[in-house]
Amino acid sequence: MAEYACGIDIGGSGVKGGVVNLSTGELVSDVASVRTPVPSTPASVTAACGEVLEILGVSADTPVGITFPAPIKKGIIPFIANLDESWVGVNIAELMSKQLGRSVVVINDADAAALGEVYFGAARGVPGEVIVTTLGTGIGSGVIVDGRLIPNVELGHLEIDGFDAETRASARVKTAENLSWEQFAQRLQRYYSFVEMLFSPDLFVVGGGVSENHEKFMPLLNLRTPIIPASLQNKAGIVGGACAATGRM
């Protein structure tokens, strides 16, 4: 019998979710989406997650995994870059479970994307060290070693050439600075070369919305490490959140 879980992916601009068949990794519902509230406080974002659950009609016995754009240490947010600062110090698992009236699992969003790609996507069956990056509002990163997640590795905040990496090479920056694909690739070259030097991974997987245009920038990169687009694209967080909800970490 197939196992099902709900994944909810909290981003800087939207909160989206879906119900996932954990035998196949396929969504068995439409993706429900609402705008991330402004200001994106704990109360307002939790309410947005509740709205997504209501739209999906998720039953009380369906496991729920929620992804969040910050590291999570023993349930607590130590720092945050892309949502309201009032999240710092909050025990997000306790807050979400109490306000939503159900037990939930909360995981870093890039870690969730990495789980999705490992179980059902581009990194499935790949041995060794896989680094999954999500290029979006910032740069998220998930590190998998021989199929096991190393949580809370924030490679988007590496300092490169005096800059926080995601302030130079995220998809948001490409749009904000109107960079050409060639200019964007130059920035990504510097970023991935630096990460490659530090970690010597066996594979890079690139996700986030910009990965839909991977053919416009990925062939321009010159790396020793193979680099491929994420196959789950923007659904990776939802699928990975559902995996985390059932203990697939």
C-alpha cells in the first residue's frame, strides 16, 4: 500500500504545498500556493501554512513536513536571512505543531530539496558526496554523503571575494541586476569553483526556479565535478518535506 505525506515549502515569496506518494515521489494533489505574508512573522507564516493545509484538505492522520529557509538546530532558528528577524530564537517545530493543531516535522528548505533529489530525483543512487544547491531568493545548500543528509550546511553564506556568496550569485540577484546568462554564469563559476575546492564533491545538483533554464548557463561552467539540473525542480522542497515527515532523513 502506498504511503502518503504532505510537504509544505516556505519561501521568500510564496508558501506552497502538496500531497506526495512516497512510493513514487509523485504529487497526488495539485500544488496549493499562497503568498508569503508581509511582514513574514512567525504568526503570519504559520497561518499561511494552515491555509495551504486547508486548501489541500489534508486529513489529521496525514504526516506533514514543513521546509523553512534557515538552519534549524534542535527545533530552534539560530539566524535568518530571507524572512522576518522575529523568527530568531523561535522553536519552530513547537510553534507550528501548537498553532496548526497537529504534529509536524520542520526541516531546512535546501536540506528538504536534497532529500527529494536523493530519494526520487537527480541524485538517486549516486554514491559519495552530493551537494544540492537551490538558486532562488538566496542560495540554499544540502549535503548528502552516501545517501545520508548532513543538516544545516549553509554554503550560500560562504564569504567569497569579500561578499556573502548569495548576494552575488543567487537568482534574485540575477534579476535585480539584470545580468545576462553569461554574466550570471561567471558569478556561478566563481561560487561553484570555491565550493568544489573546499569539498571535492562527486556531484553538484542545481535546483530552484532558474534551473528550468539550465541549458543557458550550465554549459558555460568549467568544473572538475559533474553538475546537473535538479529533476524535481521547484517541487523538490515539497517532496523532501514529505520525506522528512515520515522520518526519511
